[in-house]
Amino acid sequence: MLSLTPGDKPYRCNVCGAQFNRPANLKTHSRIHSGEKPYRCDTCGARFVQ
């Protein structure tokens, strides 16, 4: 486990270099580049990243 101090962002996007403090935030961000939209609106069918 990483030992972090406030402000540390050890998780970096390989595509654009954006940095994140949590791996889950990097995973959500990576959907911008991949085009993945796993969430669908039950009403209209539109798909979303988050």
C-alpha cells in the first residue's frame, strides 16, 4: 500500500498525463479516452461515463 501525504497523486494516465490520488478516479478518467460508457439512462437510453 502506498503511503500518501495530502496532495499526492501517484496514479497517472498513460494517454494524457493527468494525475489522480485514487486508482478508481484514474479508471473513471480513462473512459474519456476509451469511449466506454457503461451507464445507461432507463428513461431515454442515453449512455454515460459516470
